Amino acid sequence: MFEAKIDASVLRECIESITAVVDEGKLRVAEDGLKLRAVDPANVAMVSFELQRDAFDEFRFETGSGSGSEAASESTAATEVGIDFNKLRDILGIGGREEVNLKLDEQVQKLFTRMGSLTYTISLLDPSSLRKEPKVPELEFPVQVVIETEEFRRTVRASEKIGDHIVLGVDGEEFYMEVEGEMDKLRLGLRKEQLIHLTPGTLHSLYSLDYVSAMSKGMSHADNITLNLGKDYPLQVDFEVADGKGKVSYLLAPRIESE
Amino acid sequence: MFEAKIDASVLRECIESITAVVDEGKLRVAEDGLKLRAVDPANVAMVSFELQRDAFDEFRFETGSGSGSEAASESTAATEVGIDFNKLRDILGIGGREEVNLKLDEQVQKLFTRMGSLTYTISLLDPSSLRKEPKVPELEFPVQVVIETEEFRRTVRASEKIGDHIVLGVDGEEFYMEVEGEMDKLRLGLRKEQLIHLTPGTLHSLYSLDYVSAMSKGMSHADNITLNLGKDYPLQVDFEVADGKGKVSYLLAPRIESE
Amino acid sequence: MFEAKIDASVLRECIESITAVVDEGKLRVAEDGLKLRAVDPANVAMVSFELQRDAFDEFRFETGSGSGSEAASESTAATEVGIDFNKLRDILGIGGREEVNLKLDEQVQKLFTRMGSLTYTISLLDPSSLRKEPKVPELEFPVQVVIETEEFRRTVRASEKIGDHIVLGVDGEEFYMEVEGEMDKLRLGLRKEQLIHLTPGTLHSLYSLDYVSAMSKGMSHADNITLNLGKDYPLQVDFEVADGKGKVSYLLAPRIESE
């Protein structure tokens, strides 16, 4: 049994950080909070999400004998439920700036969401119908860049006008983003002192701009993001949600450069 | 001959309450003001509209021998003219916050609309080409609910994300709106004390959400609306326009529940 | 070699006045500023554009032996470069309210645009691939009307709801714009005292509303526009950009009235 109360805008921010990558996923509910890890249908991007219980105004979780999910046998202190996050986001977008009450009823396999006098009930998705939770690959990122989210997002928006792929790289003490079209080219170059943090180095990777664009929408409420970079390597973007009480990581596979 | 002056935003509010249900209709002009009653093409919804002459800053109406319409023989103190309200609304939407001068010339079968230096002239529609003015069915509604328009409209907007039909009902001292999708369900429940007025009862009806959505746009300027309800019965929504100097009623046929 | 610095919003205003008529064109860069003259693909509309060097915060222009363009033999003090203005506008729309650095490198045939840390590079278009710069016809306009841009634009927006062609004319001491649909008609009539200037007369011409609409978007930053009119004659619209340091003229061929 899970019951909680949370600010509607905080919940919306969390859900939007998930729907930037996946429509649905298995949410793991435990005593210390919520967790999710899911890959997109094309297996190119992954989102890892964690929300501490103290992000909630109220939080009550109890595992009972009624929880017949298979996951329960492995981890008796957690419950895994399949959720259509897109549907939840649509409704939260309308509800105004209220507080949201969440109540998970595994007996009837439903999530109840109450905003004021409005109750929204969704059936849980059958976890066996969902993509398997991905293994997180063991990755070591030689370079970290901490950048203002708005600077990153603005560059991504401009890049969309130009091409389909974007290069993220570091050249000495400069971080750069670069996208090339047939006739034109856009480049953001930020020196170490224009960033919040930079590990100097010389490396870059190419990514699909569609995915980077989608992710940049999911991070819009965070002030800063951390980009973890390597040479022809996945990109990992880390940022906080819920006033630091939640953490989101996006992982994106690189594209092989054709040249 | 009809000539009048009215605030542009008041006229726009009135026209929008009409175009929520019909594109065109027969407007009856008389000494005491304007009246319209029209059904939508599918014969599912009806709008009744009344605007008192004191909603106008100036109002002049005279029936003359020139009015050769058949309606004139029945009621010599009124004129009936066919108007394309959609066209009128489009132009009023651009004109700014001015005063509008209206002038009806039945000789040339035109309505002249003047906003500042801009004159908009529409040909009247041939009343014989319009759907017949509907008879108002004799209806008795056991239940009245008075609700804040914004609460109603917000629920309708959220409902659009979920399903095609909406239930409006009363259960004891609670008014509820309910819509079901394949996987999810939205419910607004308001107790008597959360409403402006409620007749207690136990009944509900099902309506097409498309129509309720359209109607909810037409009522956006009213603070409150009155919902008149029955069991598997039409819905009648009443509200005021023009600072109480106008009245609008929507009537909507119920859907037969398939279950 | 051309290098300059200019306010981003001023440059955007200039580019938008050009893209209202053409996507691309030959920009002539000289010591006294920039010039362009281009016709739309259908040869119906023309834009003439001039921006003085003092509209720039910095302006440096030098013709060198490296400029191998054919135009250079005719006018050694100017350079002509083919530019895709649509692409430039898209990027300027994102860059925020910064200053823009422009740098033309004819050796590599590129225009470099820098806004803060963002660099945007476009390849110049081959001037031989562009439509020839039009000859400006010798025109004499018997009538000038100076009107507030917003009054003109609002009437154009309303006209779009009604028809495909618009009449611009003068009747004695009144300027008018008129558009007719099948059932309706819109007319703006402004007397001399409601205008900034009017040459009295009796004449009018008919124009394609699509072109007038497009042009009206390009003039949105100007307070006033001057309409130069004749009888069944082209329309010339003049206005200032860049706080009076730039001038734009649109020329539009008339339509022959079918009646």
C-alpha cells in the first residue's frame, strides 16, 4: 500500500523528466521513495529517476501479503508498478497549482490521483507487457561539464533548425556543441570560466539531435545540468528535480560518425 | 430598420455563446431586444439566446412596410434575419476594444457592422435556407446545480484527454462529472457546500463530450452556470451574458448508455 | 573583408523585412552600408533594402584583391554576396537580446554570425544561382498616404478572413482599403485628418492579399508606413527600420480587376 501527498508542480516536473524519454515504465515504490529506470523503444536512450520520500508532504508505504507481484519475492520492501506517464502528465497539466494525493491500490491494480475535487484513476500496466528494465552499463566518463540548463537548451533549439546530429565535445579548456547542415553550421563554445565546471580534455561524440531535443525538454526546471562525456561514447546528463530531493540521469548512445 | 451601438467585447461574448452550438441562425430583432433559437446540424444541441435592449448603448428599431418577410405577418413588431455568426465573430476578434455600430438594412438584405473606421458588411442569409427554428420541448428538470464556470470548464478540458462521453449526475448531496477511457477514469465530485446551489437527488445522464466541450467554450465569460439535470434526460445549461442583460440556454440530448 | 557589430533585435527587424518578400538575395556590402534588391519567385513583388553603416555599433569594410566576384570589376568599392535570409532569421530568433557580430569571409565564401558564445556560419549562395537583381521600373505615384502601421496591419488581418484580393484607393480626401468575399465585404475608410498624410485624388488598384499579408509582417516594427498609389498601378510601401537608419521599399504589381 502506497499513499502520498505532493505539490502538483513538483510531480509534474518529475513526470516530465520521465516522459522526455519514455511514455511508460515500471515505477519501483519503496520506503525511501520512488525509482524508475527505463529505455526508449529504440533502445537508444535511457532514463534513471529517483525521488526521495522527503520530496513528499506525506508518504506512507507498507508491503503487505496482498502484493502478489513477482518482484516482491526478490525485494519484499518494494513494489513495482507499470505506469503510463504520458496520461498522468496530461491530467497534471490541467489540474492547476494544487496538491496531489496519490494512492496505489495493487489489489485493483489502479493508481488514484486526486487534485482537489478531481479524481483521476489509471489502471496499472501489466509489468510483463513493459520493456525489461535495462541493465546500466558500466561507464566511465573522462570528462564532466556543468552548464546552465538554459544555455544548453537554447543551443539545442537553434540546432534543430540546422541538422539532425549534434556533436558534444571538449577541446582543451573549452566545451563545445556543434551541428552542421548542408550549407550552415552552428557552434556553441564555452570556456572553462563560462561554465560552472569543466574537466579539460580533448574528445567528442556525435548524438542524434531528436533525442537530445527531447531530453532538453525534460530538464527545463533544473538550473544546471552535468554532462558526462567521452570519446565516441554515450552521453550521460544528470540533473536534480524537486528542489534537490530527486535525481534524473539520461543516458544516450552515440552515433557513429560517417566521415 | 434596426440600428444599435454596443461594446465590442460584449457583442463578441454574445456571438461566441451562439457559435459554440451553431454557425448560423435566424436572429429575431424586436423592440425589446434580440432573440435567437437554433439547433446544430446533427439536431443534438440547441441554443436559445436573448439580449435585452438595455445591453446596448443605443438601440433603435422600427418595423416598416419594407419588411416583406413572412414572419412579419405573424408578428408585426419583429424582424427575422439569417446571420452567419462565424463570419461576424472572426471580424469582431480583430477589431480591438472598440464600440460596434450595427445597422440592419432589410431592403438590401445586409447587416452593416462598423468598428471605428472599419466597416464590415454581410449579406443576410435567406431564412428559408436555414434550419427551421426548433420547438422547445416541454422539459422538467428535477435537479439544478449552480457551479463556477471555471471548475466546470477545467473538468471538461481534462475529460477531453480521456474519453468521448461524459456523465453528469447527482448522488445525494454530491454533484459529479465522470468520464471513462479504456485504461483510466476522471471524476469530479463536488459536495453541496462546494457548489453555489444543488438540488439533492440520485440521477445521471450521459452526453457526447464533443458537444459539452463546444458549449464550455461558449460560456467562458460567465462566472457561474446552472446545470439542469434529469435521469437519462437532456442537459440544459443556463448562464448570463452582457453583465446579466443577456441570457443563454444550451440544450443537449442525452446519449443512451450502452452498458 | 566585412566585419560588423549590431544589436540582435535591429538585425532581426531588418532580416524580417527582407524575408517578408524573398528567402534569399544578393546583399551588396559597401563602405556606406548594406543594400539589397530582390524579386519574389513569381516576379510579383520586390523588396529594396538599405541599411546605413551608422546602424551598426562597429562597421569595417575593405575591398581587397581577394574579392574575385564579377561585380567587383564594375564597382570596386562594393561586394555582392548571396545570402539565405530565412536561415539567418531562424537563428536570430533564438539568440536572445544580445549583440551580433557579423564577419564575411569571401575567401571561404562564408558569413560568420556570432551571438555571445554561439557562432553560426552559413555558406554564401552562388550569386549566379540567384535571380537577377531586378531593374527598378520608373514609376510615378500620383498619391501618397502615410498611415499608422498597426491600423494597416489590423485591416489586412481582418481581410484575410474574407477574400483573396484587396483594393487600396483614395476617394477625394479619404483613403480606403476594401476586400470582398462572396457574402461579405470589409472596408476601412480613413479621412485625411485620421491619417498622417494624404494626397487627395480619385484612384484605386487591386492587389493579391497573400502578398500584402506577407509584406504587412515585414513592416511590424515600423510606426508608420507610406503607401504610394496610382490607378491600376503598382503599390509601393516605404518604411524605416533600425531607428531610421535603414529604409525598406516593397513594390507590388497590381491585379487586373476581372469586372
